[in-house]
Amino acid sequence: MIYSKVILTAAIGLSIVACNASKSTNPPIDAVKTASEPDSLIGKNNYANPVDGKVYASSEKFKEYTPDGGTRKPKGPNYVKNVTLLTTQQEVPGIVSIDTLAEFIKGQEAFVLKNIQGIKTVGRLLIQFHLHHGAKPTVMVSYDGDFDKNQLQQLDADLRQYCVNHRTKKDSVVYQMLFMVNDANYAK
């Protein structure tokens, strides 16, 4: 399984946060082991997902995997901070090939970055993708910041159209991309 994560991180040039997670709607929650923000997930056992309202629980802690040589540097103040796999990492290669998933992620990243160029708001976009075998993907956009609702609705509609043919070979896979928008900490 390490092989799949190494290939995926190398292919997308971004860090991936993953573990042996199993979806659960009513697990016993230990607040010390639970994260509700994707950027505080590393080292936690549970993820109270702010996008779909579900709790993803695991006996193992979420870990960050980075490509050899590190992650690629952001080219501007809008960038993807990380990708979080919410499907059990052992299942992913049987659901969608790692190369195909990397292609989807890179395409979705480029599409979103192109479409948020004109946004002046500082904040974060957390976009969840749920790819299916025989159906259109489910895309959910969550945000932190004073974003214009019309711009976000347009991004959501355009992104759904862009992803309309993104499919798995069986079952489904869920992942999130955390976008930093006009990040003041961007090192020029």
C-alpha cells in the first residue's frame, strides 16, 4: 500500500493525508483523537468532516505522505494545501487506478485554480469529491472566509460539469482538496 501512496504523491506533487479509515455515523468520539479541520487531522484517529457531516473513524492515526523531494511549491497565493483520502487506502487501487486518480486530482486542481483567480477574498475552500462507478460524481464545496455566494455557486456548477465523466472502475472513492485562497502567508 505504501507503493500506491508513493506513486500518487509523486504524480500530483502534493501531500496526501490518509489512514485505514472506515466511515461511521455514530462512533464513540474521543475529543483528543478527533479533528474537525483537515489541516489538523494528522495524528488524529477521527475526522468530524465539516463537508458531509459524517465522522470518519480509524484505529490508526491519519498520517501525511509527501513525494520524495517534497511537495511542489505554490505558484501563487491560491494553491492546494493537501489532499485527504477518506476512502480506506487499501481499497483505493481496487476502485480506481492510482494513475487515473492522480489525473483527476491534477485536473480538478488546475480547474479550480483557474476559476478562483479573480476572487479577492482571503480564505479556504474545502472541496469534497465522491467519485462513483455508474453515476456522476458528487461534488461538495465548503468554505471559510467571506466569499461571494454567487461566485461559489458558479464554481460549484462549473466544477460539477467539469467532473461529469470522472468515474471509478467499481464502488466509489471519496477525497477532499483543501485550497488556500489569497493566502497571506504565501512565500513569494
